[in-house]
Amino acid sequence: MTETIRVGGLRGIMMRGPNLTPTLGFYEDMWGLKLSHKDDGCVYLRGTSAEPFLYGLKDDPTYGIEYIHFSMPDRATMDALYDQVIAKGAPVSGKPAEFDDWMGGYGFEVLDPDNRRLRFRTDALTLEAEPEWAKPRKVSHVVLNTPDMEGLEQWYSEVLGFRVSDYSADQMVFLRCSTDHHAIALVRAFYPSVNHVAFELPSLDEYMRSIGRMRQKGHVPTWGPGRHGPGNNPFAYFVSPSGFVIEFTSEVQQIDEVTHEAQVWPRDDPEKMDQWMTAGPPTPAQRAVMQGRPDPGFPEMRKTKTEAAE
């Protein structure tokens, strides 16, 4: 039996929506990212690592995800992932090829069942790491709302090699592609949309200082600080000027593939939802903003298996 090829890691995400690029100052002055590249109607923001960008903003009439950005270790595994994706009948942009954007590298794109575009890239540009106290190091995870949580869980597992780390009752599933507890999480919802994007700080002190920086600049968390049960990670959620929910986190649970067993965490036990018991449950307003705006994705990219393989 052929072993399933697994996605290498989560690199970042590009968001789209009306007048997103004018909000650049919020991410630079408050959130702690830096501008790394700018195109017409699109900006790319980096953290303190060598990754060229963690979070992108693209001006577009429709709110949603432009693409979620993943890495693969090398071209051989990229080609193997492509073959696996095609064998499973998933729609792709074409065969792996050189990217012609500023990051370069080699890879391809695929649509998930909710028409979200996923981009896989290897051999890309890297930057000089710029360690800085209390500034985001990487995108820890992306949480997606979906009307078919079980179907999407199966697709990410079978097509891309993700593994289930835990469940939050029957409302949420946490999926990993590396030792991090989750890179993608799925939430049962009425329509596809982005729930939130989490940025990791290297230490708990830096996580708290980042919350302090936001407070000093007049932005308080809309939920948190607290510490989740699944993933064991501290959380503090904020709402960006464009209405997307973003999170500071740290100390995400590292999974031992040999010993870890997924469990179902209850949602009716406050201490399982927030181990510190400092945040309380999310307010109705917080739940509403995390439900997000319906994201149609890219149905025009959907192709048959035969067309995609040509």
C-alpha cells in the first residue's frame, strides 16, 4: 500500500476584499508585521522568520480567502503530492511548474470541496530572519467554516495527508500536517467562510506583550486572553479593520505521532474550553464575526480529473 503524501507545512494566507490594502498600517503599526513586497492592489506582510510573507491583503470586490499557502520539502515530494491529488480527482490549476511571481519557486494549486484555493510551493525565495521581541513569528493555523465538516475532514485527510489531532464536540475538528497540533481547523457552519487566522509568538511573555501593545494602541481583545483545551494554546482574538478575525497564540501543543490519540473535547465544560478560566465563552457578537462573510471561492477553477491532468 502506497503511503499517503503529507503537506509539508503552513506558510501563510492571502486575504481578499474591498479596500484591504489601505489597512496596511494596522498590521505594521499594531499587529507587528512588516511589509515585504507590494504589487498593484496587493501587499505582502512578513513576520520575524525567513518566510517571505505570512499574511497578504488583496483588493477585490469579494471578501474571502485568495489562497492558503503551504510548503513542500522539495520538488520530488511536490510532484508526488500532485500525482496523489490527481489520483483523488481533485481540481488543480495545472501540473507543477515555476511560479512567475516575486517569490518564485515551484508548485501548483488545488481547490478544496468548498472552492478554496490552496497553493503549494517549494524552492521559493527566503528572506533574512529578523528576530524581534513580541512580534509574530509565523501563521500558526487557519480556521475554516464549512457546511460539510465531515466531508472536508475526509478530503484534507485523504487528498493532502492531514491527520486528526482532536475534536471539539461535534462542532470542530483540528487537523495537522506537522508536529503542531493543528494547521487547519474546520468548524461546522451554514456556509464556507474564514473563521480566523492565528499568529504565533515565540513565548508566553511575547504573547502577553503583544496583547499589551494592542491595548496601548487602543485595541482590546474581543475574546481572551485564555488558554484552549484542544491544542493547549493561549488565545487572544481581535477584529481587524476589514472585519477579519485574527489571533495571537503561543506554545501550541506538539504532537508525538507514536503516542498521540485524538480525543473529543466537551463544549459544555468551561474549563475544557478555557483552562485558565479567564476569557469566558465567546459572546454572540464574537460568534457572529467568526462566522464571517460567505466566501464563494473559485468555482471557475474547478475542472474534471481528465482536464486537470492535461
